[in-house]
Amino acid sequence: MTNTPFSLVLLFFSFFMPTLISSSLVQNPELVVQEVNRKINASSARRNLGYLSCGSGNPIDDCWRCDSNWEKNRQRLADCAIGFGKNAIGGKNGKIYVVTDASDDNPVTPKPGTLRHAVIQVEPLWIIFARDMVIKLKEELIMNSFKTIDGRGASVHIAGGPCITIQYVTNIIIHGIHIHDCKQGGNAMVRDSPRHFGWRTISDGDGVSIFGGSHVWVDHCSLSNCEDGLIDAIYGSTAITISNNYMTHHDKVMLLGHSDSYTHDKNMQVTIAFNHFGEGLVQRMPR
């Protein structure tokens, strides 16, 4: 991803319903806003030191890019989120899983070494890639909790098929992945854990679909030209940060809450920061 952060939007969504407070709900969202502003100001101050500092004005990037040995300390990234999704730890403290195989031949029995095999495991995993690859999924990539997909150091595309689904799981980080040309999937069996697979109906064709998920951070991804939304957060999803992403060539960019009548979405808390809303976009660009 680009080394230059795009700081076009810093937006916080916080809706309350007194009778239904989820465990992920921040009771005083103004404190989250103040913390984000403090980190941005501190990073900007370091940037003003010029060559004496690696500060960029972007506290997320400064958190890990200032470490010249970041590749040996990848999991430090989990400490770098800001906003409502700052507690998303992904696969922190778990093993490193190296994806070596770009295929997705069997969504029910994925091969070891594939991305699908990695994301369905029960234990925390920090998933990286052995080389550049284009992954064309046969069906939705249904993630299990406590996973990081870390594309740093390789050019990784998820494209040309169904894409990423974060459904009723928690603690997910997706960083540095090119997600584009996502299609509908479904009417098929798909595995979502080592012990379970089930029938999936037709999916929407989103780039990243967050459905009842919490503690999710999507950072430094490029997203474009998907069948429905680029990033959708619906059905009570909360504690989310969407940051530093580059979005282009798409109609319905982002959906936060799918229906006014679905009251669980009144608890939704999302931070949107440092994203670039680029050429060819039409609607649903939070400001």
C-alpha cells in the first residue's frame, strides 16, 4: 500500500439504545474522539521535527513503520489501531501462518497452506503470505475469530470471486490486501471452522462484509469494483475502525447499518479515518 496516508475523513458513529447495551459498547464515545485527536496531534508534532523524526502525522503508520525491523515484529501492528476498533487484536500472540497456496479448490475441505484453511482455524493466527499472489475464491471467505490477514511484504489480491465475510465473530484485522472485482457466491456448502460447514445462501458480493461482528479493523487495503458494497457493517456490528484504505471505481462504497427498523444497529460505533475516497465512486462515502 502507499506510504502516504490520505486523511480525508475522521468520522465517528455512535448510536445508543438504553435498553440494549452490548459488551463492546463504549459508554462515553467522546473520550474515544479525544484520544484519537491526541494521537493525531502527537504524530503531527513529530512530523514537524523533519529529519529528526519518522513521524508522518498518521499515528497508525507511525506506530509500526518507524520500526525498521517491523517484519520481525509484525504483531506490533495489533497495538496501532485508533478509535472504536482499537481493541481489535486479531491474531496477536498466536502463531504465524504462512499462506503458500493461492488456490481455493474446495471450500468444504480447504488445503493446508491456503488462505481459507488459515482463517477457519480456532486458535489465534497471524496470517502472512509467502509471495505475491492473486486469490480467486470459489465461495465467501468466512473468517473465524482472532485472525489477522497481514499483506505487508507481498502484493496480495483477493479478486474475481466472492470475498471476505466476518459473521458473528470478533477480533479481526485485515491489513494491506487488494480486494476488488468481488462477485456473489452461495447456494453452496462452505466451511467456517475445522468442525463445522454449512449451506450458504446467495451472498451480496461485498468486498468486506461485517455481519454481527465486533472488534474489527480494516486498514491499508485497496477496494474497488465489487458487486454490492466495498465495506458493509450491518446486523449489530460494532467496535470497528476503517482506516487508511484506498477506494475507487464503485457505486455503493460503504454501508453502516442496513435498516432503520433494525434497532441493534443503534449501538453501532465505527471510526473512519485517513481513508482515500478516489475516482469513480458514486455514493455512500461517509463524511
